[in-house]
Amino acid sequence: TSSSSLKKYVPTVNGQSNPNSNVNSRAISPTVAESYASTKLSQLGFNFRGAAANALTNIQTNLQSVVSDEESVLSLHHFLIYANTLSLSTSFVHRLLTIEILEENPKLLHDNFPFSDNALQLTSKVKACEELICKQTSRLQTWLVKFLFENNVMKKVRAMTTNILVNGNENCYVSGADDFESLSSMNEFVAKWKSMMIPFQNVLYEDVYTGLLTLVVDYIVKILEQRIWALKVNELGATKLDRELSLLIKTVCALNYTLREKFTKLTQIVLILGFDDDNFDVSTADIKEEIVSSMKWVLSPQERIAARALKVDKRH
């Protein structure tokens, strides 16, 4: 579920936590337990002291949400194990069928099936078998990663992007000398991003994590594009917007330059916001031809004109 987070799971034996662990699960003092339960219940809009006066069934219902956290974490762990297993199975199937049977022992089938073209037929069947297994596994893995994103990650990503690329009231991204250096909202995003995604990166097999990250990036780009097109930006705000977007891309994509390309449209909108008025053709309102020909644009001429219209302090 969207409320499940990837954290250390400490199994319990007869109600006692693992003695070798520094993290206790249920073997905690009554005071700590009451405080933890009170916090959990208050998050549900439920006052702990007020609950004591209510019916016993209401108390039990709300306490169940506290107890079930441990099971939710374990379920998420199992789900990620299945994801890794699917991803690794493709490599093992290739090893068992193609490498061991066909490549490392090229005469194996011919020596054991010397009659007619039996060896060739078996070779073809082995290749077809691997292709089918890998195709079905890939489909399952794609579905699994999408399920993980939609049911556990998407809501958290939407929440952590609420305050980024926001610098003023409503849709005005107008920056001044007093707030130009402040990147508090972006720094908060970076902290939340690392807290959520680094555990997934550490646990998931590379292909699975890349698939998950791709869905997350697509979702962030969709949210931010809608937000940027609705902004009104001044000159200093355009510079700050560029800094924030660069930090976001660096945080989210790291060294994955394929995913960085998904932000190209956003970076070009911000680039146009930073252009001087002299870079635009007065007659067309588009950027001058020499600038158009100097780089590969994903923005259409109409989109470039619309991007410039977002600037509130242009001279003409």
C-alpha cells in the first residue's frame, strides 16, 4: 500500500524481538508503546485520550492499524524479492539453456542426437524456449514494477513534489534579492527523495530499479511541465528556477543520462525564460534563427513563443 515504507524488518519470536538487533519491534516499554500508538492514532485524526472514552470496538479498530505496520513492511519485502527473482531468472535461463547447452558444449546435442536433423531441431527449440520464457518474464516484470509504482511510490512522489518550483503566491515565480539564495524547498525534496529511493536502489536488482525510476521520472516530468506552463516568472526567478531544476535533475537521475533526456523540454522552457530580449525576433516573437540552428529543439516554435510569454518583465 502507499503507506508502506521500505525499512528494516525485525522478526519477533514469542513476542520478543531479535536479541541481536539494535532495533526493537514489539518488545518496547509501555510508555514508548503508548507514545507510538498515540502518534499513529493522531495521524488518523484520532485522539488517544479521547479514544479511551469511546467504545472498545473503536479502540481495537484503530490499534489494528498500528499493529499491522510490521506485516505491511514484510509484505513489501516479499514483493521486492519476487521482483528481483523475476529479473534474475532471465539471466539464469540464458545461462542454463544457451550458454551451457549451446555455447560451452557445441557438440552436446549433435553427439546425443546424431540422427537426421534432430540436433538442429532441438537447437531451435532450446532457443525458442528461452525466447518465450524471457518474453513472458519481461511482461511480468513490467507489470510488477508498474504495480509497485502505482500502489506504493506514486502518492509519495506527488506529495514530495508539492512545494518544488514554487516561489511565491499562486503561480507567480517572482524572485528577489531576499529569497534568491533560498533553496529550502528543493533541499527538503532532496532529503525526502534520498530517504525514499536509496533503500529501493540498495535492495532492487539494477533492471528493476531502473524500471521503477523511469516511471517515477515520467511522473515527475508530467507534474512539473503542467506547473511550469502555469507560472509567471521574472528575470531573477528564471535564474533561480534553472538552479532548482538542475538540482532536481541531478538528484533524480544521477548518472543516468538516458533519463536526463526526459527533462529536455523542461530545461528548454527554463532556458528561454533566461534569454535576453535581444535574443528574440520582434516580428515573430520567436527566438532568432541563429539560436534556433545552434541546438536541437524539442519545443515547437509555438511552444517557444508561449515559453517567452511566461516572463513578466520582458521589455517587448
